[in-house]
Amino acid sequence: MAKEPLIWAPDEGTYVSVMGDTYRILIAGKQTDNAYAAIDMLVPTGGGPGPHAHPDFEETFYVIEGEIEVTSETGTYIAGKGSYVVIPKGGMVHQFKNKAETTAHLLCVVVPSGLEELFLEAGTRVEAGRFLPPPDQSCLEKLKAVAEKHGQQLFPPDYFRHN
């Protein structure tokens, strides 16, 4: 028997603030038999995650608006509007930052799912379009513990300057 399509209105979904960015969970693993998750990301100027790695899933980004600077163990790249970025499965250390003057808008898909669960547990629920300030040190410690629980490794902010 065929399943019905899943359709959400433009403002439906769960919104969470993670590290000062605002993410909308479009579809979670519980709706895809853990095959994938999709997350709509709004990243303000200066936003984006620090160096991290996740060996058990592939992460892709499509830049809808704005641009991000993607840094990995292989170099630094500017991904502008229309760019597609793939972080392969296997644990490559990477990060992205919005260094532009406008908010970056990204579509992130992770295969298999799981990253959205980290965001839901570590983040703070917010209204659509609302940004919270970046977290303080105590929040970063909580994020690190939650990230490790979900199979991610976090590295110091200056990781790429020393490696």
C-alpha cells in the first residue's frame, strides 16, 4: 500500500535556536524511518557551528540565499547562492560561518537522520524568524555533552588554525 505524501505549510515545523542560528525541522527521522532528515537553516552574520565531525552520516547543504564560508580538513571554500556542499560520511572535521552582511539561508539534509534530534535536545524552541544570542560557556558545555550523545565530536574554535 502506498503512503500518502507529507506536506507542510511554509510556516509549519519546529523552530529551534542552536548556537544563535535558527533551524526549522522540516522532516525528522521519525517520519522517514530514520532514512534522512531535512532542516531549513537561517544563519545570521557571524553565525554557524564551530569545528565538528560526525562519522555516521552524510550532511549536505544547498545555499538558498546569502553565502557561507565552509572550512574542512581539505581547505576553505565560499559557497554562495545556488551552491551545493556535501560533507561525506566518515568524520571529516568541518565548520561553516556566515561572514557576509546578510542572513544566510540553507537547506540541510542528513543521511541517515539524527542531527535533528541533537538540535531539538540542545536547542531552544523559538518562533519562526527569531534569533537568540549565541550561548555562553555553560550552554556550550551542555551542547558538547548532547553532541557526544548523538555521535558528534566538537573541537575547539581555533582547531583549523592549529591543524
